[in-house]
Amino acid sequence: MTNDAGLEALYDSLETLRIALGEEDHELAQRIVAHHDQQVREYIAANGGQAPASALRSLLEMQQSLTADMAELRDIAATHLRAGHQSVRAASAYNQTESLA
């Protein structure tokens, strides 16, 4: 990727995040995001205008891709939750009608 150890660490943390999300290890993913945020802040503070723009663009694209993946996973989870709530309501309605008979 780059010859910059700081950028390599940022790329590595995003790849680790992708793996954690794939394994549905949400606790680990949360810790990785917090650590990555801190790493980015430290990298920018240390390198500022010296950071290679193309490598930063590539890192940003990787972050945006992961953000889109996380949004998709969130939407899938929300769909499952709604379906679960509908099932509970349907079972409750069935039980109520059964008790009326």
C-alpha cells in the first residue's frame, strides 16, 4: 500500500474492522472503531500537510465502503427486528382470539 507505517496501521485497523463485522463481533468492532478514530487523529496531528493525498483518499474510500457495509448490516438487523415484532403481535392476537372461543 504505502511506505508510511502510520498509514499502514490505519489500513490494517480497517481491515481488522471488516473481519470483525463479518464475524459479527460487535464488541470488537466498537473497540476497533474507537481505536481507529484515535489513530486517525494522531496521524493527522503528526503528519498534517505531509500526508500523501492519494493514500489518504484511498483510506477514505475504504472507510466509506465499510460505513456502507455497516449501514446495510444495520438495515438487515432492523428488518429482522420488525419481523420478530410482527410475529410476537401475531402470536398475541392468535392467543386472544383463541381465549375468546
